[in-house]
Amino acid sequence: MDAATSGAGAERLSGWADGRMGGWAAFTTTIRKTQGLRGGAEFLPWLLDGASEGTQANVLGMLPPPVRFLYHWIWAPKYYRTVGTIT
């Protein structure tokens, strides 16, 4: 279990979600500033690994076309070559 899914990490994530730390808009801004495109290249495939096709379509539909292109043609293939897939 890592920090994002254990005690303090889970508390921080729920703090973002419920608005105590500024809500998801603030979370998005912080992640963009601290992680940039490279962070998205790792986070997005991890986030969508094992998600239903509908969930994947909904999440990817929120992103601009250039990011969807990167996800489909670069990020996801690299992720699955590296870690495999969760069944």
C-alpha cells in the first residue's frame, strides 16, 4: 500500500475531494504545476487501468484531443509494456 491509498494519503485525497483543500479544481492546478505532462503520462494510465470502457471514455472525453492522442498512442502502450494489465 502506498501513501495515496493509506491513512495520510487517503485523508489528503478526501480533503481535496470534499473541498477542505480547495476542491478538485485546486487539485488539478496543483498537479499541473508540480507534475506537468510527465506526471500525466504516468498517472492517467494508472488511473484508467482496469476501468470499464465506459469510464475510460468518460474520463478521456474530458481531456483535450492532444492529450487523448498522447494517452492512446504513447502513454497507455508504455504503461502496459512496463506493468502489464490488471485483470
